[in-house]
Amino acid sequence: MQVIILAGGSKSTISDDREGIPKPMVEIGEKPLLWHIMKQYSHFGYNEFIVCGGYKANVIKDYFMDYYIYQSDITVDLATNRVDIHRKVTEDWKVTVADTGLFATTGQRVSEARKYVRDDLFLVTYGDCLSDIDISKLVDFALQNDKLVTMAVAKPTGRNEVLPVREDNLLECMYSTGREENWQSWANACTYVFHRKVFDYLNGNYELDAQLLPKLAEKKQIAVYRHKGFWRPVETNRDKVDLENRWNAGLAPWKVWYL
């Protein structure tokens, strides 16, 4: 099963880089957010990634083109331009970086990735959120519920749109009216399992959250996986500093690959 990572938004306002970088390339512990996300999925056996780039997609391409050398010790003979690579340390990943356009919607980016998707089910996530979601359990839940979309939800951080989730783990709308009974408030954790039939609903310039998901919710085609652990969207420099401090202290809950 492949993992689509949406990494095409405008430049980050978090980084100190004056030139600007894609938000998923903002570093936590000297590694980009994108790397942390991929390490999480890889831990659960998902090693094939489709990164949907947009703003400065070349920065993401360069990162993976040079990844092998960056992770290894090298000797460079300047006289002959020969490079010897020692202590080869790398990842068992296959990474496709697709330039999906600077101004594309999230729906358009997913549509552009369609040509690289082989299986009936595939994972979709955003490139600016960290969590300790058990991806294997999320996929198992999706297989049991047989909906077009399975969405992971988490407890709201206070800055997120609240979703009214029914007791039977179905989502009927993407916003709370305040009149729902016996429903609990959760936030979209931006982590999904999609069935490829979703491509049939991605019309025009759909945004996933604003158009696609509300449409599928009305059709009762969104199952909700409740995640009670750690989840954090990286939206401000304050978020970055907090995550950096957790990482440096060895207290990063999303670092599931070392548990």
C-alpha cells in the first residue's frame, strides 16, 4: 500500500530561511518534518511514498536525490573527482516526488498522484502533522468498515475545526452545529485511508476538507478511527520549538520507530 504525502503548499513562515522552504522541509532535530512522517509509516511497513510537491518541489527532490550521500561517510579525491562511500546508512524507501503545481488544491494533488497508485487502498496524509497513530490498526479498521474513506481523528488542540463523530464511528458532516446528541467532539488528524473509487469524486478544483470529505460524509462513506494518543499540526514557530524540545529531550511521542 502506498502513502501519498501532501507537501505542495506555500512557503513556510516557520523557518528562519529567508528564501523560504516548503513547510514539510522545516526541521525538527535536524531532520525535516517529511522525514519524521516517513519514518513513522515505515515503522509499520509502509515504505513506498508519493510526495505531492508544489512550492519549491525541487527542494524536496534534491533532498532525496542526495539522501544516500548525506547519510553516509564519504571520501572525495579532488584530483580525480572520485567519491568513495563508507558506512552506508539509508532507508528502505521508494520515493516518488511529483510536482503537482504551485496553486493546485489538495484534491488536484491527489488526482495527479493517481497514475502512481497501484492498489485499491492507499494512505493519504499531510506533510505538516506529527502523531503516534498506529498505522497498522488504522488500516485494519479501514478494511473492517469498507468505506471509501477512513479518517483518523484526535482530540482537538484548540485551533482545529471540531467534528461531530457518531457513536457508530460514522461522520455525517464536517462541522458541528452544536445540536448533535450523543456525539463526541474530535478533530481531523489529517491521516486517511482512501479507496481508489475516491478518484471518481475528485472533480475540478476540489479541496479535500472543504468539498470532497463533506460530500462523502453526506453519503455515509467516511468511517472514523479514534486516536487517543499524540497528534500535533505544526502551524507556528511555537509548535516547532515545542516539538524540537521534546525531540532533544528524548521525549518525542511520534518517534515510534525506537519504541
